[in-house]
Amino acid sequence: MYDYLDQQKQNMIKAKISNPNQAFEEGLKVRLAAFDGGETLKWIYGNNIEEVWESYLKVLNKGKD
């Protein structure tokens, strides 16, 4: 996740440098491009966090029963 966020930050910086007079518009384009229908963030949105947490707790508590 941090790699992804770092890449997005670099994209924003490049957009601001390439056209400082239109930094807001360029930044907005970069942000919108980051949400490409969920393909880039599939690893986040494709997970059921509640299910993952419950599975973790079962493993953690397995030896305590």
C-alpha cells in the first residue's frame, strides 16, 4: 500500500512540475487516473476485511481453546 501511495505522490509532484500554472487541474487528472475502475486497487477492494480479521483471530486463538 505504501508503494502505491508513494507512486501517487510522485505522480502529483511530476504533474505540478510539468505545468505549475495548472497544478490543480493536472493534480486532479492524476488523482482521477489513479481510480481506474478498481484494477490498480483490486488488492484492497477485493478483500473482505471482516472475513480476513475473523480468520486471523481463529488462527490466533486456535491454541487457546
